[in-house]
Amino acid sequence: MMTEIAAMSSQILQYNKRLERLYSNKMLQLNRALNSGNKLRCLVLQAEADAICQELKQIAMAK
């Protein structure tokens, strides 16, 4: 039982780290899009970043 809990905890931690990297990369993309003046791309990237951020918040609240 403890092994299963440790495995689930490890999976959640890995998922969280992947989301953090994805969010960081998305923000870099958004900054590049802002510099290029592409408003539609900025809106899409912002929506994606917001969705990732919400998922990270859900994980944090579940702890």
C-alpha cells in the first residue's frame, strides 16, 4: 500500500514538473509573440498559459 502511495506521489510530482516546464516555455513563446506584434498568437498563447496555470493551482490545492 505504501509503495502504491509513493508511486502515485512520484507521478504527481513528475506531472507537476512537466507542467511547470510547459508553463515556462509557453511564457517565453508569449513574450516572443508580444515582441512580434502578433495579437492573435498572443491571445492563443495566453489562453494556453492560463489553462496550464489553472492545472498547477488545482494540483497545489489537492496537496
